[in-house]
Amino acid sequence: MVIALFRHGVTEENKRKAYLGWNDSPLCAESKEMSTTKRYERYFSSDLQRCIRTSDILFPKAKLVLLEELREMNFGKWEGKTYDDLRENRRYRQWLSDPVDNSPPAGESFHQFSKRVQVGWDRITYDVFSQNLQSCAVISHGGVIRYLLSKFAPEQKEFWSWQIRHNHGFELIFDRSVLRRGERCTLLLEVPLTVKEHG
């Protein structure tokens, strides 16, 4: 059983290195050229436009199941701000040194974020079993994918150790009984995205 994870394409705010959680930002021109030959039985996506648009580019005929639980962490009052904007802020420095026990003002704590993403994952796996799916894709955000890999990848690594690039996806290969028990997948494959060829 395959569950694939794809991060949305690079946005204008990503290029500025701004915190982009529940706010949205248009995809950059280069993101509109991404392509993959991979296809899946079902497609789940964050309900934010950058993920929906990425889904349209990668999987143009897909009917999306939108889940707000797959949104990025809510950065609250830090949305749209950069490191340079915030580096003198004491609360921000505390959050950088301990993001588990500190949270952005009016944003989500790491615990709230993790719990929400887990609910989204449970909804996906419910569909996998109730509809006997053999494959599905999830189009989401860097933080969401980090959380899912830290929990379900075969190699145990900390949340912050995972590098989630915009031009790569991951396929988690599960034995169905392992997935049902909520254990780690048996195999993790990288799925590089290519640039569309014109002409």
C-alpha cells in the first residue's frame, strides 16, 4: 500500500523566506512547470490554495479530498514575517531555541499542530481501509510532511532532521496490517519531480 507525500510548489513568500502557515501566497512561475508521471487512486490535499494549485499542476485530472487538518502550522502574528523581522523579538528567540514548549503569539503550539495533523492522517487511513485503496497521494506542507515522516518513516529521525524540498515527494510503502496498527512503513522512496517539456 502506497501513501505518497508531496509538498506544494515554491511560493513568492517562500522565496522571501517568510513564515507561511495559514496565510496563502501564489506559486512562483517555476512551480508551474513541475511534473510527475506518478498517479494514485485518491488525492488528499490541504485546503490552502498553494496546495490545491500544486495538485492541479501535478495531477490535473484528480478529484481532491480537501482536509484543513493538513494545513501548515499556524504561525499567528509571525505570518508573513522573516527571521530578520523577528530576530530581536525575545519570544521568537525562545521559540527558535525550544519550539515544542513555546508557540507563536495567536498561533499554534507544536502539540496542537501535531494533534491536528494526526487527525488528518487518521481520516486518510480510514478512507484507505474503508475503500480498499492501494495508493493515495497527500499534497501538503513542509511541517506536515516532517511530522508524518518523523512518525511513519522506517528510519526514526527527529522532526527537524527531515529536509522537505519542493521538488521531491516521498512514497511510504506500508504492509496493510502495519498501517492499521499505526506503525512505521517498511520502505520509503523519494519521488523527484521533473520540469515539463514543451513542444
